[in-house]
Amino acid sequence: MLSGKIPATIFTGFLGAGKTTIIRKVLEQASGKKIALIINEFGDVGVDGDVLQGCAEETCSKDDIVELANGCICCTVADDFLPAMEALLNRETPPDHIIIETSGLALPQPLVKAFSWPGVREKVSVDGVITIVDTPAVSEGRFAADEAAVAAQREEDENLDHESPLHELFEDQLRCADMILLNKADLVEKDVLLNVEKSLKKEVRESVQFVPSSEKTIDASILIGLQAEAENDIANRLSHHESDHGHEDHDHDDFESFVVKTGAFISKDKALEAIEQTMKVHNILRLKGFIAIKDAPSRLVVQGVGPRVTSYFDRSWQKDEEPSSNLVVISLKGMDEAAICSDLMA
């Protein structure tokens, strides 16, 4: 950066928007820069960190990846994020660039504010906040909770908070952005893409850029080097509660997460069929993890959001590993954990 500080890019976005895939592409196009990653997981299995480890060894080795799995990064800034950042900065050879992947449930505002803390502000600046949007999901209204259910609660109790926690969270991620990636743009028609952009522009600052993206068209040079210095502009990026009440108020009581651990599935098709059906029946927001397939030498990475489930074999099982399946399930509070486990293992 022109300031001489190490640039940091914050990648945020709702569950399943494609943050990890985009970060992989950034690492692959790093052009020799040494990049450090700070990854925040919501759940007990470090899926994103495991997927990213070693994907570009010369750019970002295993030692350059820091996983924060103790809860949402925006709620553990002082306890987790700042010590992790200080450890990176105090290395004999600091990184050329720092990339931070927030969990899908995180507010970016508290994280940006942390860059104004003594010991960090002097050495690092927020190059940009990139909010990644799942374009097909947004076009289907998947970023919001059940609107009909919210409307019914409204009629029953006028004192209820009338905004869905999902919708509010989504808006807060948009408000903090320097750039919005309309991801998975190749899965929608051009007019749908334009309508999504038009709709989202109502939620953001005028200077925010909209960029269509897909797995095949991500250009790291567009994402890196924005020089936004976002920590100096936090007054224009306030969250819902900050704007309405003058203070932060954010917790995750509206969400639940648990891990399903089981053995190998009979086949890939049977596994994906069970996952798709379970997500549909139980209205699961997000499901991700690794699956063992009987007689398959490699583990299967599974990513599910809304009605869509994607998968790919990423690496062979190691000699010291017992092939097993571990899936993180994330949804609104009140989901039936026993029934979900039963359906997945059936």
C-alpha cells in the first residue's frame, strides 16, 4: 500500500456464498506474494482451513494459515483475532498481504474497527472489504428467513423485532463492503443478474463496486489493491444496531451448529441424495464437511446451501487416517438435531 503498511483484505458474505473458493483463486494468482490467512469457522470442524492448506505452498504454507474456531470472529476480536494478528506481525518475516475469511454469520464492522487498535494500526491497513453474494440464492430470496413466518409473528405480537436476523446480517455485510462480488453469476440469466445488482445497490454506499464472478472468471487483481483504508471510514459502514441505537448489539442466539460424525457412505450418489433431502426437509441453512465413500481412495468435500449441494474429491486419505464422515450443520435455532442425524445416516 502507499502508506507502507501491510494490506489486509476481509472476505465476508453469507453462508455458502463461495468465500473459500474465491480465496483459493486469489492464492493461485498471488504472483509470488507471501500471503497469510486468518480463517474463522462457525462449527467444530475446520473445513475451510483444511481445504485451503497447501493449495499454493509457495504463496501460503500450512504455517501461514491461522484458524479461529472459538466462535464468530466479530464476537471474539479481543480474545482471538488481535492475538492472531499480532503473532503474524511479530514474525521475523511478516507476510506481504493478509487475507481474512469471516464465518458466514459474522459482522464485518467490529473486525474493521480492530484495525484501529494500537499495535495493529501502525502496521496494517484494511485494503478492502469484499462481500461475496450468492447471486442465485439472493434472486430466490434465500438470504432471508421465511417471510411468511415473520409476517405471521408480526401480526401476533407488535413488540417483536420485525426484521429477520438473516436479513439484518446480510444488510450489515453489504453496508461494510468496498466491493460486492455477485458470485455464481454464470448460474443465472443476465436479466436476473442485473435485477439482483439493482436491488442490492439500495443497501450500499454509492462508491461500492459490483463485480459479477464465477469459479472460472475470478481475477485476483480486481480484488487486491483497492487501498480503501476501511478502518478510517468506519463511520460510513455502521451496522444496523449502530445506526438505529448508537451501539453494537450482535449475538448468535438465533443460530445453532452441530457436527454429524459417521462412517463411510455406500456411494457418492446416495450420500448427496441423503444430504439434499435432509437439507430440504429440515430447512438447513448450510451444511459442509468431508465424506468417506466406501471403497473410494479419496475424501469427498461437500458444500450445501439452500437447495444446492456441490462436491468434489480433494485428496487421498492418508495412511494414518481412518476414513470417516464429518459434517457441520448450521441453521436457525430450534432445529431437530436427532432427526437430522438420523436422516443423514439412514
